[in-house]
Amino acid sequence: MNFHAIRAIYLFEMARTWRTLLQSIVSPVISTSLYFVVFGAAIGSRISEINGISYGAFIVPGLIMLSLLTQSISNASFGIYFPKFVGTIYELLSAPVSYLEIVISYVGAAASKSIILGLIILATAALFVPLQIQHPGWMLLFLVLTAVTFSLFGFIIGIWAGNFEQLQLVPMLIVTPLTFLGGSFYSIDMLPPFWRTVSLFNPVVYLVSGFRWSFFGISDVNVGISLGMTLVFLVACLIAVWWIFRTGWRIKA
């Protein structure tokens, strides 16, 4: 394992975050805070509590997960797409660096950015509402697993994308709507039986539910199932990345 190469690529990607601090950290935190204020004020005045939890506190895990998913995908997809766009990907492929080391570097940097952002949003939310984290270890586990999984997913999108429009297509048209419909701002138990059943086909439901359980000890689905679904998606992304590098799809063309 070439740890010097991993460290070099990782630090290069992290340095890009500090150079674009306003876009990478400040903007998502402000956007999430606005979501919190608007939804907490508009809906919170009509829904005082859900399962004994104040509405303002109830939506915090969903807001963190919303930012975590979108930023993980965005960071990882742009990180690998830009070398493709400018042509420096061939220098990386010809260097004495294995595919595993490339993936660890880019995905590790993207996941690190998302985890830092998630923790900042958590600290910011604590300024608005009193928060309790009943299972901090599980909270960190779900945070890390989700960041790594969707960074891998973003890495796949960055390799697949042929232009900047395609780079934004999946996050904007698929991931964000699924997150909004995945119980980020409500409990799916509040839905009619038919729509609750439909919601169970949304993978984001399991991520949000498990993450919310780590805070309040309540969940829409069993926490074991939530963890299992996260691991299944992680394994699927790992298999897809392995196949991409094995075949050279969209990389060596």
C-alpha cells in the first residue's frame, strides 16, 4: 500500500476545500440553517411534537442527512470528474498508484469533508433547539457509513458523467427528492398506509430513520434493517467501483 500517494491525493483534495471554504462549508451550513428556520417556524407552529419530540429537534437528523448525502456526492463526483475534464486523469493512471489507493484517496477526502460539515451543522442546530444524542456511538457510525457510501456513489457518478450537466443530474433530480420524501421532515407513520408502504421502497428512509434513532431512540423502521440497508448499498457501490477500474469503463476511453 502506497501511503505516500494516498496522503498526497487526500491532502490535495482537502486543500481544495480550504481554498473554497465559502462554497464548501459556509454555504451548506447557511442553507441548512435556513431550512431549519423556515420549516421549524412554518410547520413547527402547527406540529408541536412528533413521538414526544419537539418538531424543531425532530427534523435535525433529517437536515444533517440531507446535507450529508448531497455534499458527499458532490465532493466525490467533482473530485474525480475534474481530472477527467482537464486530462490529468491519465497522469494519475500511469503513476505507480493502484486503483484501490486512488479510490481510498478521493473517497476518503470527500467523506471527510462531509463528516466535518455534518458535525458543524449538528453544532449549529444545537444553537436553535436543545438536542439529545442517546446513542453517540451509533450516530457517528451512521454518519461515517453514510458519508463513505455516498462518496463512493458520487465517485461513480463523476466517472459516468460526460459533462457538468450530467454531474448535477443525479443529485438534483433523484437524490434530493428522495431525501425530502424519505422522512427528513416528518415520520412516515404519519402517512396513509398505502403511501407508507410506498415510502419503504425509498432507500433514504432507512438512512434517516437509523440516524434519527441514534438521537432520540425512535425510528420508522427497525435500526438493524436501517444499518443493513446502508451496508448493502455500500457493498453495491464497492462492486461497481471494482468493475469500473477492472474494465476501464469511462476512464480509459
